[in-house]
Amino acid sequence: MQPEFWHQRWRDNQIGFHQDKPTPLLLKHWPQLQVPAGSRVFVPLAGKTLDMVWFAAQGYRVLGIELSQQAIEQFFTEHALTPDISESPYGRHYRAGDIELICGDAFGLDEALLADCAAVFDRAALIALPPPLRQRYAHELYARLPSACRGLLITLEYPQHEKDGPPFSVSEDEVRDLYQRDWTVATLERRDILAQQPFFIEEGITALQTVVYRLQRR
């Protein structure tokens, strides 16, 4: 899956993955992680998610990485924020208050940049990637997060043969195969959401669940 695929999705406003409010499962399960206020939270493939606004409102510092400059510019415009902009080897940095977004390649980030990230939140990143990139994402990018980092991961499960991703179906077995080398993985919730997802029903999907995992870096 090439970067141009996502650039085109943003140009065409085909962003059904974007939500008009913070993720309810984030609000429900984040307190279990006990991430101290003031900590830095990493949000990969961030888009313009309102989850970043929520994190900042809770007293966290946010570091997001996003490929689409259009998504980042829309984020700051929609929240009436004027970011400071600078360049680095990682990409173009946009900073306003406690939110920093980097327009660049997530796989280009390194341990030095991520060293003070106490937590990671992934709602739509892993499920946006086809299988080969999912393995690289978990084994390379997540491996650069520091020891004791904790995270919340939200996935979807459905019969993959019934739909072409993204979003892709990612089973619990795959999640554990991807992460258990370096992370402790705990399943927090599994919920049937097909009735609340008319677009999936229209595509012929017969079953759809969302699953929430707590991750702890060893």
C-alpha cells in the first residue's frame, strides 16, 4: 500500500475512519493504564483524530505522526490553533500547545525521538495496514518505544474474505503474535458492533467485532 493511496483518500475526503468525537473505548479504558498527567502519548497514523484534543485536555503531551499534510493542516484549522512549523530529519513538525504532529513516515522515527513517550494509543493504525506492513509496524516502530511504555490498541475483526481492507481484520491470535515478543498483551473488551456500522452491512459483512487490548512494554 503506497503513500499515494492515503493522500488520495484525504483529497477525496474518503475518511470514514475519522470520528466526530473522541473514541468512547479510549475514554472507558484509558484510566486503567494509569499514565501520569504530563506524560507524552504517541499517536501513530494520527490523521486529525479528536483523541489528540482529548489527551491534551487531560494534561498529556501528544506526539502524532501522520503522512498527510492535508490532515494535519485540517486538524489545526478546525481547532483554531496556529502551529509553529519547523523541519527535521523526521519530517515537518507542527506544534501548538501540548500537541505536536509530524508530517512524515512513521517508520522513519527512531528511539531518540520516542524516548520520552510513556504511552501509545492506536485506534486506526494497525488495522489500516496490510499484513506485511503490520509485522513491520509492530516489530520495528513499536520496538523503538521505551521500556515500561504502556498502550491501548483497538482492532476490528470480521470475515476478511467479505471485504477488501482497509480497515483490515486483525485477529487476537495475530495481535499476540505481533506484540508478545516485546509486550505483555491483555484483552480488555470484545464487543459486537455490526448493528452500529451500516456501511459494513451494506458491503455484505456478516459479523463485526471491535477488540481492545492493553499493552505493556517489557
